[in-house]
Amino acid sequence: MRNLVLLAFLGFIAQMVDGSLGMAYGVTSTTLLLSVAALTPALASTVVHISEVGTTAASGVSHWRFGNVDWGKVLWLAVPGGIGAFLGAVVLVNIIDAAMAEPFVAIFLFLLGGYVLARFAFNRTSEIVSHLPISRKFLTPLGFVAGFLDAAGGGGWGPISTPTLLSSGRMEPRKVVGTVDTSEFIVALCASIGFLISLSFTDVPWGVVGSLLVGGIVAAPMAAWVVRHLNARVLGTAVGGFILMVNANTFFSAIGISGVTATIAYLAILVVWAVALYFAITALRRDREPIVEPEAAQVPE
């Protein structure tokens, strides 16, 4: 019973992070399940995606109510994402270990995170979003790749979709987060179907699924409220720094950095993130300052 309560709390934290930043529910939950619940990678990913069917539905409704969803992009992300997720689930259970792709994905996301951080924190212009259309030819392959890696790797829909869309500068950060979270419902549903076809229904630890589900549903509306009221520049900076931290370990391993050097690099990233947040908040305050018109010069009589 105590473990189930702990898992519900972890589900709450994971959904708060995912619903606020548009990523990390799968990565956080899968990592914890592998270490705390001692599940196999396939079962851990199965549990996460089945619970996500409920949490993403609650998150999508919450983001919709707060106006965080661009419905014109949901379909073009969700459908190819669902196809990729179904295939990724089958691959994870029956064919290969998707961990082979982790170093390459981590390098891509780390560089993308640095770009997003710089774009939103150190951009001196007041208009940081161009509001230009995003091609369906861009959204479709993005959805498929993100969906496949999400199911095959236990998490990846948000970490790939959110920073990629943010880096384009064509959507408000809150719209990116809400759209990615809402379209994830189809991805989680298709991945779950793929897992249940490939695994025995009785193999799934339904108590663990229920615990994560309850915690995530409670957190969903709170996270959507945070996204609705957080400034675009600050939210984009928070996402960029979070991407760097999440992918730092795999990125360092891929390029041969370890030990004390890796520790120093972690600290450097934290310092850069803190400075970036300071710049973002300072720019926000500057943009909100009222423009004071100079008083007309008085003409002596």
C-alpha cells in the first residue's frame, strides 16, 4: 500500500512537470519504475503509456479549458504520432532495444535545448514569437519519430516535440505545451494497444497503473493553469534549461565526458540556466514598464 501511495505521488510530480513544460512524464515515470518497481523496460513503458491514456485526456481537457491548445496542429501531430507509437511498442517487445538510439537523440536534444534557451532568454526583441504557420510536412514526420521513440524508449514524445516546435519560434510556448500534451492522448492510446497486443494482459501490474493515473489526473489541471499564466519568455527559458539538464548525462557519455569534468559541466549548465532565467525575468519586467511620455516644454510668457 505504501508503495502505491508513493507511486501516486511520483505520478503527480511527473504530470506537474509534463503538463507545465510539455515533456518528461514518460522519462520520469519510466526511470522510477525501472528502479523502484523493478519492472522490465517493456513492462515499465507499458505501465506508463496505459496510465498516460488517462492523464493525457485530463491534461488535454485542462489545457483546452485554459486556451492552451492549437487544434489545427493536434491532428497532424497525433495521427502520425499514434502510428509511430504503435510500431515502437511492437519493436520494444519483439525486436530490438531502442536504447541504441539514445546517444544520438540526446546529442540532438541537448543542442536543441541550448538553442531554445538562447532564443527565449537572450533575445532582446519584445516579439519572440513570429506566429507564422507551421507546415504539415514538418509536423507529420515530427509526430511519427517522436511517437516511435516515445513507445520504444519509454518516453520521448514531449522531449522531442516540444523543443522542436519551440525552436521554430512560430508558436507561443503555452500553445506548444498544450498542443503537445493534448495530442499525446492518441500516442499513449496507440502505444498501449501495441503493448497489450504484444504482451499478456495479466502481465500488466494494474495497481501501479492506477497509482500513476490517480496522481497524474490530480496534477493535470494545476499544470495547465501554470502554463496559462506563465510568461512566454520565462516558460521557453525554463523548457530550454530543463532539456539541457535531462539530456546532459547521456550527452556527456556520448562525447566522452565523465567524472569531475562531467560534474563541473553540470554546474556550468545550472549557472547558465540561472543566468538565463534572470535575463528572461528582467526582460519581462522591462517589457511591462509603462512608457512615460516626456512633458511638453513650458514656453515662458
